[in-house]
Amino acid sequence: CIKEICNLQYVFFTPFVVLLPEVTINYRHGLPVITLTLPTRRERCQFAVKPMVATVGAFLKDVQREDKGIVKAEVFATDGSKVSDATLMEVLLRNDFKLLINSTAYSVSPPVKDKLSSEHATEMEDIKSLIHRLFVALHLEDHQIRKERELLQKLDHLKEQLMPLEQVGRRGIQPSRNAKTSRLLWVGLALMSTQGGALAWLTWWVYSWDIMEPVTYFITYGSAMAFYAYFVLTKQDYLYPDVKDRQFLHYFYRKSKAKHFNVEQYNKLKEDVAEVFKYSP
């Protein structure tokens, strides 16, 4: 703190005692420095504040901490309204205000801070960008190592959860569903062969082609209706690979229910594993 040199001059009014301006604000190294007189020690003390971070309440606490004899410290606007302690100092320093210390009010007129030139502002932005790139370059490797370790730990945890489910699937569900799907395909081939043989026998040995031709027409039309009904019900074309996969899933879900296999949990774990592989370096 700086010792007070000149004598104080008082002007009395109710309810406060108003001093001639004893609170000054100057900018030093880009930061506002508030200089005021401490009432107990009668010394001049300087407070450097960070306007973008510090609040009015923090500034007043610093003043009270410096002089234990200060019982009351508040800030008022020029119209007499109290300024909230949560107000940033940057906002407070834009306009004139009154600083009340105990029963003494000081009129404060902050100076207008010189605005940075556009060229200087551009240089500052370039410096900030350079610092950011240097920070990223210095810490990128550590970040990648930490991220890779986290992904590996997550992958091990997911594999531990998947292992019992995959064992149940390989032992109790996979063989039976493959066998049933294959059996269904062979049954379909057998039925088509039987139908072709029956139509040939009826055409050449029992009836003539003139009689069987309408029969084959209605069989063909009935097959087309069946394929269309399949599309209406499943919203899929009647393609043999799709039919096989659909039947495969039908057997799978039915067998999973019988074996108490949690399909939703299994699918969720597989998706999580795929996501880990996607983001792994």
C-alpha cells in the first residue's frame, strides 16, 4: 500500500459522508488497477482486478480483507441502485459508480480504455492460435495414449459380458437354427420336385395337355398371389436369400426364448464393440 500524502477534505450530507474523489482507476499492463484509501490505516492501497473473471463481491471482499476495520462495503450505481455482488467488474467499469466504505461514499469515474487497433487485435488472435496449436501438439500424444487405454479397457469389459452369451449361442442355438433352416430349404426343393412330377404324370399319362393347361395357369397365378401376399406381410420381395435369412431369424428368436438368451443385450453389446473399434486409433 502507498501512504497518503495530502490531507482529506470532507463534505457532509445525510446519510453518508462524501469525500472528494479518492478512488482512482488506471490501466496497467491491460488490467485495471483501483487505488483507494483504507479508512483504518489511512493508507493508499492498489487492487489489480481481472475484469473478465472478478466480480464486485470478490473485489469488496479483497478490500475488507486488506483492512479489518471496514465493516460495510457496497457499490451503487449513479442513480442510487445497489450493484449486485455477482456483477462482473468488466460491466461495473463501463460506467461511473459510487463505492461505499463504512459510512463514506466515493464517486468513481473509470477511464475509457483505449481500444486495440485492428492490426494489434489480429496479432493477438494469431498469438492465441499459435499457443493453442502448441498446447495441442505437446499434449496430443498423451491424450491419444489415455484414450487408447480407455478404449481397450472398455473393449475388455464388453468382451467379458459377451463371452457367456456367445457360448450359449454357439452351443445351444447356432447348430439347431442352421440345421432347421437347411432342412426347410431341402423340404421346399422336395415339394417343388413332387409338384413338377405330379403335373408331368397328369399331363402325359392321365389327361391331355388341353386339360392340364388351365390347371398349370391357375397354379402359376396362385403362386404369384402367394408371392404378393408375402410382400404385403413382410414388406420384402420374395427372394430366396431374404427368405432364408428371415426363417433363420425366426428360428433364432424362438430358440433364444427357450434358452433364456437375451437377444437385446447381445445386440447392444455387439453395437458397443463395433463403436469401440470405430473410434480406436
